Amino acid sequence: MLDPVGAAAAGTGHGQLASAVAAGLSLSGHKLVDEGARALLLYVPGVVRIDVKPLEDGLMVVPRAFGDAQLGWEVDPSAVTDYGKTAEETSLPALVAFRIAVWTESRAFAGRVLISYTRAVEHGPTHFVGHAVLQQVHPDA
């Protein structure tokens, strides 16, 4: 399910690249998104998609698992350094990191997602750059 050829083909129209890593998949993508619009940033067919949405005072990241898969998703606490600051008070580009897990009865995947973003002007479009690494988790590991 973590096929780099399939992920690259499915994400080509969205600016996504995919490559194989040990027991998994690495994805990179970028997108220019207007404030309030929601856009696909990273996509693994049949497994998960990650959308981003720039907000006036922040960012919304929406992961979605497909089919009967369950999703675990959390912010990596070590990456939260600018909480409570306005965009003008934070260093640019902003960087957020997440931990992700996707599992079904027969398969499980886990990894990390990094999203960096910059906004050119107040309420203007936001440039997102995303990187994810997902690896298959074996039950005996």
C-alpha cells in the first residue's frame, strides 16, 4: 500500500513527489493556497490524505484515512515553539511537526509529517511545503 510509483502518479497533479524508504514511503509536496481555501498537500492512495487550510490567525491541518482504516494524529510537542504568538512575532517559515499512525486489522503504518509555510502579505496566499515519511509497522516489532 505504500507504493512510491502509485503515490507519485496520484500526486503529480498536486505537485507531489514520492520515493521509497526502508519499509515505507517518503512524500514531498507544495501548494500555494488562498486564505480560507482547503487544499490537498500530501496523498497516499488508499491510505491517507493530508489537507491544509490557511486561516487568518493560524493553520488547519486535516488528515483523513481511507476505507476502514483508523487514524492516530498528534502534534509533536518538541516542535511547538511559537504557540501564542502572532504571525508577525514568529520566525518564518513557520514549521509544525506531527506524528501519524494509520491502521487496519491487517496493516499498520506510522511516521511523521512536517509542514512549513509562509504567507507573503497579510491575508494573502500561503505557500505550504509538506514532507511525510510513513513506514509499515510489523506486529512483532
